[in-house]
Amino acid sequence: MTHKVIVYSTPSCPWCYRAKLFLKQHGIQFEDVDVSVDRERAMEMVEKSGQMGVPVIDVDGHIIIGFNEPKLRELLGITD
């Protein structure tokens, strides 16, 4: 199954890096949105999550605040 995954992040965020690395290691394609340079998408992130901090990860419309590996595994069906 193909999932629609958006990672709202900034280049200097270590948890954003870890979240994106986790997704890459599991072959999950995602859109990486740098909210430090894209104000419109930053506002979209805040509207979806109510949060100013990153990462915010949208998996098929389910919002995850921060790098929550167990929740990512659950939503993406990763069992290894």
C-alpha cells in the first residue's frame, strides 16, 4: 500500500533528521517540507497540528507530533 506522507521539518532539527532517516531506511516515500523557508506550508502545518515545533508528520491525514517511531510503525504497517 502506498501512503501519503508529509514531513514538516527544518534543516537544523535533529529529530526531523531521525524521522526522515527512519522513513528512508524503510523505503517509505515522503514529501519533505522545509517550514523554515516556506511560510505558506508552515501555516498549513500549524493548522493541521496546532504546533509550531517540528517535526510534524502527516501520514494519510493522521498527524504525528515529533518523531514517534511506534506510531509511525503502526500507521505505516512496519513490523521489522
